[in-house]
Amino acid sequence: MTTTAAPEQGQLVQVRSRPWVVNVVKLSSLPTPAMKLPVGSQQNLLTLSSVEDDGLGECLILKGFTR
């Protein structure tokens, strides 16, 4: 099983084939069983900003999970 940590603030990530920088990472405070996710998963809320010339100023908020 591969372990993937939540991205850190300031980290460059790729979502939907576009580069984004992580602005805010809000880690879930709920226990895994309460979220009914796959074993060992934790949900996180990420706020991202586009770093592409054509998308500067665009914001993306997404909910994800790590294992």
C-alpha cells in the first residue's frame, strides 16, 4: 500500500493537467470511521491558486483524501 501525505502550503501540484500552488491545507479532524472512507484514509480540504499565465488569479477548492 502506498502512503500519500497531504500537500503542504506553498507546494506546487498538478490538478486537471494544470499547475497549481497550494495556499491552504485544512486537515480533517474527524476520525476515519466517521467519514466512511477506505481504510486508513483521511479527508483534507485544499485551496489552490493557478500559476499558469492564462489562469493567474484562478482559485480551486477541492476535497481529497490521503492514505
